[in-house]
Amino acid sequence: MPFEENPLKFQLEPYHRDVPDSDLLEELRSVANRLGTKTVTIDQFNEIGLYHSSTLARRFGSWRKALDAAGLGSGPIKSLAREAIG
């Protein structure tokens, strides 16, 4: 079977290195709007966003910084209480 006809062939996701910052931030705000929330988790963005959260984290330095740049809240930081650790 020729490679072009193989339905199981591996396809790479497009790499979004040339997407302008403004488009990434607009997509982040759009996801928040669709969810009806003031912030977006990484999992939520990966599920319904056009890009992967790692693209925004790399571009802006972290997921939290991407949220800040988009004007969205970052929510509470999850941490363990000292009592829970030992």
C-alpha cells in the first residue's frame, strides 16, 4: 500500500511558532468566554483551544503569565499544607 493511502500514517500537529501573540491571547480569552469563566485551566484550554497550552507557556514564560497577559485571573495556586506533608 502506498504511503499516501495508508490510513494509519503518522501526522504531526502543526507547530505554532509563527502565530502572533495577539492571536494566542485572543484564543485564550475566547476559551474563557465559551466556558463562561474568568480564568482557564491548562486542561480546559487543551481540550477546546486551537493551540496547546505549552505554546502559550513557552511564548509568555508560563501559563500564569499567559493568563495575566490575556487579562484573565490565574486562580488560586494549589499547594499542600505543611501538616499534609508530614
